[in-house]
Amino acid sequence: MIDSNGYPTEETLQKIEAFDILKDDPITFTEYICENWVNGYPPSWNKETGCLQLSTGGWSGCESIIQSLKKTMFWSIYWYKSKRGGHYWFEVKRIKGFPECQT
């Protein structure tokens, strides 16, 4: 959920931080992240390849989501690379065999 100023609510950040790789579906979780990513650059999510690109655009609300993601196993397992300026790539897969992200 997003508040009236466009920031993720504390509830949203807590839900992100509560991601459990053993219980939660990474695809559904990725969709949740995309739904709550506002005021940065729109997320790029390719379900076929599993490539997710998030760019914060310097927006502090998006930076809050990134900080919450960094506390999870999602980050540890699916993070692919980062670039200066708030750009992040992830390879989100349920099963092996998807091609790598093309950047």
C-alpha cells in the first residue's frame, strides 16, 4: 500500500521485510513490489526471462523499498547487479533454466 503522499506504508515495508523464501512465491512477491513501486522509474518486469529492473530515480519512497529488500533472502538470492544512480537488476526464478537478464 502507498500513502496519500506516494510513499510505501510501514505495513508495506514490513511485508517486504517478512518475505520468506521457504514459504512465499517469488513471482507473486515480485508482482507485489512492482505494484508498490511509485514515483521512481516504472519497474521493468519480464516474467518470461525473470528479469526485474528497478530504478529509484532518487525517490526516497523507492529507496525505502530497496532498503527493505536488502534485509531479505530475496535480495541475497535474486539480486543480479546494481549501477550507480539507483538502478537494480534481479533474476527472479521459480525453476532453473530461464535465460539470464539482458542489459
